[in-house]
Amino acid sequence: MSDVLSTLASRNDAARRIREHGFWYHTIDVAPGLTTPGWFDSRHVVDLLPWPEVAGKRCLDIGTYDGFFAFELERRGAREVVAIDIEDHSLWDWPAEARPSVVGERDLSALGPPKGAGFRLLADLLGSKVEWRPLSIYQLDEGTLGTFDVVVCGSLLLHLRDPVGALDAARSVCKGWLLSSEQVELGLSLAGRQRPVFRLDGSGETCQWWLPNTLGHERLLWSAGFSVEARSRLYVERFNAHPPPDRSLPWRLRQAVVASLTRDRHPGVLHRAVLARPRI
Amino acid sequence: MKRYAWYHTLDLGQGVVTQGVFDHRPALGHYLVPTDLSGMRCLDVGTMDGFWAFEMERRGAAEVLAIDIEDPEALDWPRSLREKTVKTLDIEKGERFELAREALGSSVKRILRPVYELDIDLGEFDFVFCGDLLAHLKDPITAVENIRNVCRGSATICDPIVRFRLGRRRALASFDGIDNFQWWALSEHALVRMMEAAGFTRVERGKPFELPTASRGSWRGLRGIVRGYV
């Protein structure tokens, strides 16, 4: 815990700054009793991931948003952590119907202040030394950032038009391990265990493109030049401030299956993580 | 004529017919290409030997542009195939196209341009055709978005499709990118979804069909066909 929060006054100030920040994506503990109200809560996920050795390593967090995985890498003793994200919400891979030129800039304000603002606020409060850089996964190359022993990429590939190209770029800076945590399709994972299958979305404000089954996620990594060395079990990225589900009958049936598979009754998004290393 | 391994079966007149890997002639009726393209400015994306470019010219197009890439290394090869694939079919396509163009007395203009870099500097087109290309692309979405971007009328896309037991009416894709020169194998509805995602306001579906078995090679099989309107 940083000195910043050592007095009651500074603690109240921190609580106010967190409150006043328009949008939190991640749920992050800043101090006992002081936590960001993120859309998603990944705190329980940390213990489920197939982590590589992080202590003393140079690490990269891709698509860091509020920095959950970047701060976790630092907490695990990384020598250096770089976190990248795109600052401007209008630069996401929007489908045509949801492009800023169509829906207007105002609608993007629901996604909060430019990405990086929440990260910087937390870095300040946590006394973090993580370096934040405005960079897209597609732009990763050795000349810009050097190479990394550990690369983490969480819940990002589904938002990309070109996940293969993105992973190619990630591999170009990865000299050790890639920890890839992604949303997976429930039905396609259960029914298509032998076949890499994706659902194509490409619509709307959640900006989602290729949604894999578990094998599809692995195949994507393989074709981008990684081999998968370890897998997590299925888990839920829990909703926190995220709007609650509609609780319709199909949702409740689905939720019952997810709960039995993940041993987690919280509403959220089904995920799985794999640990991969460059094979070429 | 015989010196080349042809990709398209082309009827060049005076009894000369190239022996292509693909013969689209018996399936012409399946493709959602207007029979009358009079006065239209047309684009053929990934033209190879030029079958569709010449066909659009034959149907009265005022101007036909055909784009392709010549350097086989610039194709989205899956890593495992890049080294071991014989690339003659790609290396010689420019020569084959030119030979056919001369024989047909055609004025189609062929331009070297990857679909990923297709842009408005080539002008806008009333009709765009793109056949059997998306399956070979890592990033078909950007390709379709670029096609939409230069289209001021409609665009027809034809590609191999797969049928999924899991849901015939769902936008699904199986993913290869390893053993075959194929990345995303789309369902028919995924092809439609991709057109919609690129901003075509209305998408018409043709009846899926089998390319006739007269064609050689492993790429015959079920084709899906969609036409998007801006």
C-alpha cells in the first residue's frame, strides 16, 4: 500500500477520486474497504490462471484498461511491467453500425473517460511503477517496446476484427510466455469439442467479432505461432457494476450449466485461460 | 496456352478453351451477378485468370477493373504451408491474364493491389465481384469492409461455405489456418453477417450450390453466395 493512503484525509480524497471517475471496467482493491466499482470483477480469477514465473521478469499487459492484470504482474514481483491500450474509444474495431461516425461521439462517452485515465489514477493511488503506453496490439513490435518474458492478454481477442494478425504481433514481442484469457462460447464448447468453431457477431455496441469455443481459442494461438502448454478450467468473469442479466428462462438454464461447470454461481461471462509459448 | 496451368476455364474463342482448375460456366446462373451490367463501372477482386472480369465486360460493363496480387509471398499463407506449397499457379497468373485479355480483345484493366489496401483512390464501383477469396484471408472482415467502402451499388461475394450441425441458421465459422490454405470457413449466415457488419444495408442470399465436379482440385464443393446493397 502506498504512502498516499496513509492518512484519513488522503483516504477520503482517494475515495472521492475513485467515485468521480466516470467508468470503471475492473474491480481493483486500492486499500482495505476501498475498491473500484468495475463492470467486471476478476479478483477471484487470479488464483485460477495458469501463471508462468513472473518474479524478476519483464512483463507486458495488452489491452490493460484499468490495469487489473498489470498491477497483478507487479504484485507478483515483475522486474518491469508495461501496459498498453488504445486511449481513444473511437479507435476500437467498431462494426459499421456502431462506428462513431454513425452513432455519434456522445454514445462512446458511456465507455468512460479516455482509457488510461482510470489506470493513471490507480497507479497513483497504488504507488505503481507500471509504464502505460498508448498502443494497439496490432502495433506491437520489437523495435518499439523490446521483448518480454511474460505477456498477458485478457478478454481482448473477441473485440478484434483480426485476432490472428493481433496475435502475430504479440508473438513478435514474446520471448517467454503468453497468458491468454478469453471469453468462450458455452454451447459451441460443449458440442464442438473436436472442432475449432467461432460465432461471428460483428454488430452493436459491445464491439464483438469472433467468439471462440475452447478449441477455437487454442487453434487461434497455434496458427499465430504459439503452442499451448497449460490450460485453466472454465471460470466466470463476474459481473459487478455490469448491468444485471435479464434472468429469462433461457438465461437461467444457461446459468445453471455455467454454474455447474465453473462451480461459480455469479452471473458473468464464461472464460478460459491458456498458457502458451512461441513455437517458432 | 498449354504451357500454363490455368486457374480458370476460359473460352477464348476459335475453339480454344483453357483447362482450368475451376470451370464456372455451368454454374453461371447461381452467381448473383446481374445479366446486364450496361454502363456500369465494375471491379473484380482477386481476379486470378480473369474469368469474372471478362464475364462482367461481356455483360456490358462500361469499365472493368481487376485487382490481384502477384507476389505469392504476399498471400496469407499459414506458416506450415508457406515453404512447401508449389506457387506456380500464383506466379504465372499475370501472364495468363494478359494472354487471355489479348485473345479476347478485352479492355479490362488489371491492377496489382491487395484487397487489404483496396481504397477509394481507384474510384467507386457500381458492382463489385469477389469470388473464392475470403477463405484464403486471415482477416476477411477488413476485406469486406474495403469492398463496401468502394461500392456505390451492390457487391456479390461467393465463397466456400460449411454447414454446421450445431445450427444451420447461425453465423459460425470453423477455423483452420494450419493444414489448409484456409482460415475462416464460414457458414452461409456468417457470410451474411460479415456483409452486414461491413455496412451493407440489405443482403440477398443466393441458393448455395456445388461447383460442378468437372473442376479439378480440392476446392470444388459447396459455395455460398450473397449480394449486398449499400
